[in-house]
Amino acid sequence: MHSDIQWIEAIAPDMVDMLSRRYLVLRTINWMAPVGRRLLAQTLDVSERTLRTETDTLRKLDLIMTSKSGMQVTQQGQDVLLGLSQFMDELMGIRQKERQLAQRFNIKRCIIVSGDSDRQLKVIGTMGEEVNQLLQQLLPEGKNIVAVMGGHTMEHVANHLTNRLANKRDLLFVPARGGVGESVAIQANTIASQMAQHTGGKFRSLFVPEQVSERTYEPLLKEPSIQEVLAIIRQANVVVHSIGDATAMAHRRNMSEDQIKVLHGRHAIGEAFGYFFDQEGNVVYRIPRIGLQIGELADREIILAIAGGASKATAIEAYMKNIAPKQTCLITDEGAANLILKK
């Protein structure tokens, strides 16, 4: 059967092209505002002359306004973007791509947001909003223990959770691992705290370094306070995490140059839960760690993996195709999805 969009395309293909073009310009201005015409033209890969025609029309329709600092979307323009978002996602084929990726990875669900988070930072925020909506759908009433990882993407996710999640739910957020020697703002302890704050839930912290020597590892596991938190982590019914580029994560974890050489020699392309893996999903390096292990994911009821940007496409594909449990829901963006589907 034809969808409404296909019937529209059949009778007025020019209208569909025009709508897609103007929507793309308006959406990109919203992401980059305030933005000048030259930078916007470069981002959209069109000539300034072509772009001027579209922006003049959008201005006459009171959808954008211009100042010395650049163009930005008006309130009416914001309303148009919101009102058309679902229709345009279908028009641009996003829903079909979501189904294709979910089937390709053999996972529960895939959600793709418009844009490329490598180029537009606001796209990560949109992924955070999708995480909030998805958790609202999936979390059962009553007690929920949510184990969360750290990182920049997770920081954005935390900032977009709302107190609606706590409706008829008792939420407890716990870090899935200890610190990483990185900025406090993106450590798992901080992410768990922020998620609890935004949702009105509770949190527990795991005050141990993630990367410790084997000699230090065993005594730490015997500490009663650590055992208590680890027991809670093992009871988590929800896991929320990201997927990282191997080299970027190695530097973030302050790994030595010799360790980084080993990663390169073993062709590591991605990282999750302290495990570095190659393009086939084989684990090629593992950091001794305290907290959630990758082998424990299979027993979790709800798993959300959030990662986007064209630069992470290979890492996302390797993890989702070879490592991710079937109950995983992937939240990504067009930048990553389009590259994966081209292969």
C-alpha cells in the first residue's frame, strides 16, 4: 500500500522537494544559530546564491530573523519545526532506516534522530530527549535500578531526563563503573547523580578508580562499602551506556603510549564498558575494572546504547552487530546511520 507521502510525491514531486529543502535549511539554522549565510551554505553544501533564495522566503514567512550575529529561528519557526518533525522524519526515510538497522543488528529497536552530532552539538541533546521518551515507555512501574556509564554523550542524556520518569516509579541510579581519571563532570558517579537530580530519583556512588592494578583490585572488592554498591549494580534492570572511538577513549582514560600502540596493533576501533574491540567485534584489550562487566549485560531487561556521529559509525556497527545483547535499543543519528547503511 502507498503511504500518504508516496501519494503526495506521485502528484506533486516538486512540492515534496521544496518542502524537504526548506525544512532542512530551517532545521540547520536552528541547530547552528546564530549563523551566517556563508557558513550555513558550506554546512548544507549549496551555493550562497541558492541558499539566499530559501532564507529570503523563510524570512518573509516570519520563520527566521536576521541580526548582526547571524540568522536564527523565530518562535513561529520553532513551532513549524516541532509540528513537522514526525512527518519530515517519515518523508526523509528515517523510519525505514530505523527498521533496517534494527534488523541488521538483530536488536530490539533503533531510533535515529536527524543530523550528525559530529557537526551539530544540539543533535546529542535530541538523542537525550529520545532516551527520556524511550525510558518513559519501557520502565515498569515500581522499583527500577538504572546503571549508567560516563562520557560526554551521557552527560547530555542526563541533562534531558525529566521528573516524569519518576511517576509511579522508584528510581535508583548507580554508576556502572568507577572513575576514569577524567573530568569529574563526565564520570559515571556524576552522571548517576545528575540523572537522579533531574528525575527526582535517588543515587549511589562507587568511590573507586576504574583502572587499578591486579594487586589493588582484590582488596578493594572485599571492602564492605564497595561490596554493597556492587551488589546494587548487579541487581540493575536497566543499563544506559554509550559507545566510544578506541583512540579517543584510550586518551580519555590516560592510557600510556605503549598501551595505545597495542590497541593500534590489534586494530581496535571501538570501546564500551572498558573493553576495546576490533571491526569484527572481537575484544582485543580489556582494562582491569570494578563494576559492570560486558558479559553481565545479557541478563538486563532494558539496555539503551546511545552513540552518534559519522566518526563513530564503524565502532557502533562493530559493537551492535557482534556484542550488543538482543534486547538493546540503539539511539543514534543520521550521520552514523547513513554511513552504516551504505556498506
